[in-house]
Amino acid sequence: MGVIVRMRSNNSRSGRARPIAVRLLTILCVLALSACGGAGPGDQESAGAPERATLRVGVLTIVDTASFYLAQERGFFRDEGLIVEPVVAQGGAASIPEIVGGGLDVTFGNYVSFFLAQQQGAGRFRLISDGYQAGPNTFALVTRPDGTVRSPRDLAGRRVAVNTFRNIVELNARSALQTNGVDPNTVQFVEVPFPDMATALATGRVDAAAMVEPFITAAGRNLGAVPLLDTASGPTADIPLGGYGTTEAFADRNPRTVAAFQRAMARGQQAAVDRGNVEQVLPTYVRIDRATASLINLGSYPQSLDATRLQRVADLMTQFALVPGRFDVAPLLGPR
């Protein structure tokens, strides 16, 4: 960019005008150079690269994390200057201690596990991206086609698989059982990873399993498993299930890293709105084929965290005595 100033004088006032013109020219040049020179060091730092270029992120191999895998596959993290290493976990109850200990930087976890960890003083956490919200038949109690369990009432005194204890899967199951006239305290919950639940059913290790997609559909196709009860219905219809969080300390020390992760995940969440994208990415990280992926029931991938929605989970935890008194979720969302 250039600035040209032409001065012409035909009278004696030109001598007095020249110093003014020089000063004007100097000011204009300075402004022009500022406009063309770009951001200074301070500006580059405020809008610059993440503090941490590499992140270890805990994930589950379930439909809930499809948006993460879409962001990874499509280079959304790379666009933000991040190299993300997925670390597969059994559940939030297992991976949340890892972010406290530094084994992970960020993790996907169900909201029950995050809230319990905060309430019990295991750490101070910051939720940084929503992940998944239940839809019809996305959570279900399923049983064997040749078993003796035919209705929810038959589960009293029986063994029911959950992926980890005291998490959103167990909480939904307890709520659905109570709604259908079964005292959840009469059920024996057994910890079984999602990928192993169908085998646990087939071998009689458990009488029913609290499954999520795509394992519900896969168990139906491969084992003939029968849905017994939609556990994301009634009081738990459309309930928020899980999202991505880190420690408060990590978020405070690495604000640009967290912001970069959030931007990449926002694009992943948006991509997951298209069911075809979810069907395409699922077989890349879950042991199912494309035919099964096309049959699963899908929930939704929210575009933003909302304290009012998440408070539903905490209030349900209070109802079933997972936390004493009311637990306020707002502090986990922190400053935005």
C-alpha cells in the first residue's frame, strides 16, 4: 500500500504550508504501514497456536463419540494446529481419573461420572464440549431370546450388565426399572464392557444387559437379543449422556488449546447431524459392518453445552442417592 501526497503552491504561503504537509505525510505513512504490517507479537500470541500441540484424548468405541472420530478423520483438529491421539477407555469412570493423573489431557465421559468425581473431591473439572444426547431406543435393556426374562418385572433378583458402575447407563436403567414397577435395588448390576455384553448374555453370565448403540443393533442381528425396555424414555427421555472434559487446571493453563479443541469438536458435532456421516465413520472404530451401522437408532449431537439440560442428570442422581443433596452443574461449565 502506498500513500502519495501532492502539494502545489503559487504564492508566498507555500513556505508555511510545507511543514504541515510533511507532518500530514508522516502521519498517513504511519497509518498505512500499520494497516499493511499485520499483527504484532502480542496479537499473534493471543490468536496464535495452541499451547499444547499434542493431546491425548480418552474416547469410547460407541456411537456417542462419532463426532470426535469425524473431526479426526476430516482433519478438523489438524486445521486447529492439534495432533490428537485417541485412547480407548471402558467408560468415564475409568478415564476421568486419568485426566487428574495426567495420563490424558481431555476425555469423553458420561456426565454422571464427571459430576460424581467433582462431588467426591476427586478433582475439579471443566466441561468443554457436549457430546451426545439420548433418543428413542438408543439405550435399552436387552435379553436373550431363549431366556426366562420376558418383562421388566422378571429382572428382580437377576443380573444386569452395565459397562461401569454408578454411571449414566446404570442411572438410566435404575430410573426405567422404577418407572416400570421394579425396585432397582433388587437388581444385581454386573460390570461388563460394552463389546463383551453380547457374549455375557449368550453364555448366561448375565440375564440382561443395559446396552447402547451400536451394540443394541449388533446383538439383535448376531444373537437375536430382544429389547426389553427403552431406558432413555419417560423421565430419561432426551437426557444428555456425555461430553468432553478436562481438569480446571489444564483449561486455565491452556486456554488456546481448549479453544482449538472446542472449535474442532463444534465442526465434528455439526458433521454428525448428517446420519450418513455417522454411518460412514462408525465401522472405522467399532467392530460393526456398514449394514449394521445403517440400522442403528441415533440420538443427537448437541451444538453447545447448556447448564439447564445438564442439570437434569444431576437431579436424577440426587433422586437415586448417587449424590447427597442437590449438585449444581454450572461451575463445571466455567467461564466461557
